[in-house]
Amino acid sequence: MKPEILQQAVMDSRDGITISDNCQPDNPLIFMNPAFERLTGYSFEEINQKNCRMLQRRDRDQPGIAIIRNAIDAGEYCLVTLRNYRKDDSMFWNELSLSPILDKYGKATHFIGIQKDVTARVLLEQQLLEKNQSYEQTRYQLERLAVMDGLTGIYNRRFFDAQLDIQWKIARRTKEPLTLLMIDIDNFKQFNDSYGHQAGDSALKRVATSLSRSFSRSSDFVARYGGEEFVILSTGMTGRRAAQFANALCQQVRDLQIPHSASSTGCLTVSIGYAVHLLSTGNDPAVLLGKADKALYAAKQRGRNQSFGG
């Protein structure tokens, strides 16, 4: 297998991947992929050359920790599920697979860690085993709800704001373009006035579902930005691909065929403004937001039901 293919697989993996150096004191991390940064909220600079135990904070009374310690001492594989804590202090259940890399003498020089967020699975298992949820179980659910939009079921503005900062830093380091699309449902006030708020809520949910099904990369996601406005954050898109993607999203919403008497098409449509960030265009995520917002305004000024690039 070509090295570049292996590198692409590691960098695009949905799971967090880390490498620690067992030849250094305390087995510090020396590599982590973008998925690990998204999972934990920590950047490479913040956690490089530190032991991964920092993710457990003071929550050290966990059986899996002893299993990890013994596996490292013996240079062996292990699989454990731990309570870990992100940079923002939110807890998640981490399924950690730890595998040694051996030199020609059989000594473990490094360990590869594969990290998976299995919070939903663990919570479901706990609910099935216990009639009454404990305080901690309820807290974990509330933490998840805190980043989800209650109406549409997609991510909310709070999650987007946090991810924009994280993805911006990753894009600067990986030298990949970062694309932001701002999506607004056209004439939505008139839609609510004509069909009622219940129909409006139903339309929002259908549009959100359609948008959330349009991704090909694990790093891409859609969030409800507020009211009838959505945002999509995507990595690795060229300007040409962003234009094609935005036009396809406009068509997807038209294809829902949601009746709208105030629309020139007779159905619900969206306007989209998009912007692609390259390393030379600034060092502040607000630059990307501002460009996408201006592009959205331009799309609406041009007659709505279309996309425009900033």
C-alpha cells in the first residue's frame, strides 16, 4: 500500500487515532489525527508530548486504567472503555483499543490508540440494566442534549461555534481548505403565516434531514444556526466543488416539493452563501463567517433559490 493512501486513511478516519512513544518517560503522545482533536476538543499543540491519562482528569477509579497500565508494561494489546473528559469538561465514554508496535527485538517502542465515542451505546446499556437512571446517567444525556437542536435533531449553534474554532485550527495545520455554507429558507415568515407554525416546524425538520444526508466525509456536519437558518462546515472542498455542492443542496430542497404559495417556484426553496478559506485569507474564523454571510445576502438579492460564493 502506498504511504500516501495510508496517510489519507488515517487523517480521514472517523475514529480518533493516536501514537504514543513508549521509549520516552511516561509514554507521551506524539501523533493524533483530526478526528481525535474533534473528539476531545484539544489541539495537537495542547496535548502533544503529554500522557493520554489527562483525559481522565481526576476520575482515576476506573478498572480499565489498571488494564491499560498492565498492557503497556507487558507490551501487549488491550481494549477498554473509559470515562474521558473533553476540553470543555463534557464527559464521553471512550472505547480505547491499544496496540503495541514492536521492534525487531520484540520490544514495544510505540502504541497505537484507536478511540471511539460509544456514549450512546453505554447509556442504552445502562438504561436496559437499571430501572431508574442514576444522577450521572442523566447528566450524560443532558450534556448531549446541550449540543443538539431540540426541534430538528441536528447540532445546534453552540456546537457549531465550538467546532468552527477547532476545525479552523486543524485546517491551518493540515493546509486543507475549510468551507462554510450558510443556508436560509426563502420567505419563511410568509410560509408560517400561510400554513401555520406546525407546518413551519415540519418544514424545518424535513429540510434539516435533507441537508444532514448530503455528506461524504466524517468531518462534515450541519447545524441549525437560528430560526430558519442552517450552517454546514466541510473540509477539503475546492471552490469549484463548493459551488457544485451548494447548487445540489438547493436542488435537494426543491425536490422535497413542500408547497409554498409565496415562492415563484410554488415550493419551498433555500438561498445559500458559501465561502472557502485558504491559509492566505486570514487567521480569524470570523473572516469565513463574514464572507459566507455576505454571499448569502448576495444570493437573496439575486432573487433567492440559488447559491453564491463569497
